[in-house]
Amino acid sequence: MDLKYSSITADIINILSDCKLHKMQEIADKVEVSERTVRKHIQSLSYRYPIQTFCGNKNGGVKLDENYLFQGKIRSNDELQIIEQALRLLQKSGADVDQKLLESLINDYTLPKDKKESL
């Protein structure tokens, strides 16, 4: 999966994580892709998440099942880079924090090297 694809997927899941009904065009506008691209991503995501789709112009759309316990918000690559930078600054500051925990957080929020190089 390439970086652009994973970013679009993360953005779509973030939008759906409120468990409200969203129009395909609304999602496409927010993610800045075509409606067709959103449909392809929704189809792919439906294998991993309980996504519900509804037909119709007036009441149609897509949503994440409200009974699904979504474990946090998926972060975009830009967000991950900012989080990593903030954690590294905290680490360098010498603040009174648990260094092992801080290192663990840095590892959790750091993009893999191959993804960093393609940015």
C-alpha cells in the first residue's frame, strides 16, 4: 500500500469515526479526491470495519456502525510527524518524564523509514 493510499484511507476512517451518516460527495470533498476513489476505499475498508452503506439521494450515504467500539482516531502522516517531533523535543528538554515510556511513545508515533523517505 502506497503512502497516498494509506493517507486517504486514514482520512476516510477519521471522517466515519463519528458514526454519523455521510454522503460520498461530502467525504470526497473533505479528502480532496473523486467520489469514485471514495467508493473504492469504502469497499476496501468494509472488509475490516463494520461500515454501513445506504442507497438514495436523500437518505443515502455511508457510516461506521455506532455499535463498533472505535479505538481512537487514526492519525494522518502529517499528524504523526508533528507528534514525533513534539515527543523528541520533550525527550531532548530533559524534563522529568519516564524516558522508557517516552521512547515507547516515540516508537508508536514514528512513521517507518521507508514512508518517511517517500514524503
